[in-house]
Amino acid sequence: MINVDKTNPVWVVTLNRPDKANALTEQMLIDLRDTARDAKDARGLILTGEGKVFSAGADLDAARAGLATSPLWEELSGAIADLPCMSIAALNGTLAGGAMGMALACDMRIAAESAKFFYPVMKLGYLPQPSDPMRMRALIGPARAKMILMGGEKILAEEALSIGLIDRIVDPADLLDHAHSLMTDSAAATPEHCAGIKGMIGAV
């Protein structure tokens, strides 16, 4: 239920379960993790979703069966964060729950104006994956991270942009084209050059 397009040096990974708001199953997490690990040979990685929602987070039945606390979430975000190439989350719509981890691990996040952002771990009785609060805090500060993770706030795209949770709001029709344009210089550089600059900037 994920599609991987490797026809260009920049790989495009699409969550493709729109009838279930791209809710993530265990197999989807495994496939995403393995793809991110394989993408060390790519010149860039774009994550996006099919339909009007990027991802609602964990599939509810799978979450109740233990997926909510699976190490796969952390393995996926770690694999993305470790990529030497540039990674962009092209968020075609709402991003919720544990799915936020993969977007936080990307180098950049661009989003459709309709996107909303929330991570209801407090209400659901789960802890977030270990790296998610740290990456969120690095982007938006401790108080706003608490507002999302502890207060359960839903953040609209304009506010997400203003606080640094996302980097740009883009027309949904132009989302992938815009992501590719942001990749142009990086994809044309040598992998060593790209990795060198990324290393100098430092990981979030």
C-alpha cells in the first residue's frame, strides 16, 4: 500500500491507502522503513500521500493490536534522518499521530493549505516515539511541542508555517513539482557534496 517511483534519481514514495486516510499498517511501516534504508543510493527522497490526507497515523485496529508501541515507527524515522541525500515531506493533506514522525525526520516539510497537524498521544494514552518530541522541539520550541503533544491541539497550515512546523504552503496541484524543484541543486550534486553540506548543517 505504498508506491515507490525510482524512475528518477529522486525517489518518490507515496502512501496509497486513500480509502483509509492512508492509515499505516505494520506492513506499510516495514515497507517504508526498508525503502528509506535503500534510499541511501538515491539523490533525494520525497514522501507524499494519495488523496486528501497524508496519513491519519496508525490503523486503529493495528494500533489496538500493538502497532502503536512498535519499534517500527522509530526505525522508520531514524532511517529517514540518516539519509545522506535531501528528504522532503510533501504533505498533500492532514498529518496525524505517529505518521508525524516520518515528516519530522525529513529535511523539509511542504504542505497543502488544507493540511492540519495533530498528535493525540495524550488522549489515547500512548507515549510518542522517542525521537518525535525532540525533533518537534527543535523545530517549534518546547512550549509549542507541549501544546501539540500534551494539549492535543490541532494546528492549521498557516499556523504550522508561522511556528516552523512546516516550511512552505503550496497549491496541492503543484506539490510534487515544487518538491522536485527544491531538490534540483541537491540532486545534481555529487552524493558526497550533498552529504557534506547536510552534515555541516546538522540533524534535527
